[in-house]
Amino acid sequence: MRKSLIVILLLSLLMIADAHAQCAPTDKIHIDPRLVPQQRHISREQMLGILMDRRFNSETRGELLQQYHQQGTQPIVIPYGTGKVLVSPANPCIQQYIP
């Protein structure tokens, strides 16, 4: 029992160290990259299903199609202090504070 707990703790520590190891020392980190919320990903099949679904009007379909094309390119916006932090969806170590 104790051996398994020690192994779990050691693995947890290694994962934490690895998460910080991915960021360069010159990166200005405002938000811990592990805590940055991930954006929802819409697959091609899901998008085709949305476009073929008659319950969505053409305006809603257009908005969802635009979001589909922009996914992964728009920064994740996180309120921080008196401003906000923009985080790259591709690399959460790339952050910019906007007052």
C-alpha cells in the first residue's frame, strides 16, 4: 500500500516538473500552463452533421462554420488582475498580458 502511494507521488512530481520543463526560461508565464482551459474542438464529422441538421438556421450554421475554421488560431482569453492574459491554444507557454 505504501509503495504504491510513494510511486504515485513520485510520478505526480515528475509530471509537474515535466509541465514546467516545456516552457522556456524566457517565457513570461502569468497563468500556469496546466491550468489554461482547453478550447472545444469540433471535428469535421461533427461540423458536417451540424450543417446537415435542419434544426439550425442558416445564421447559426454560418457562425458555427466560422468558429470551425478559426479553431486553434484564436487565443484563449483569461481574466487576470485588472486586465487579461491571451494564451496561445497551440502552446500555453506563449502568453501575453493585456492591461
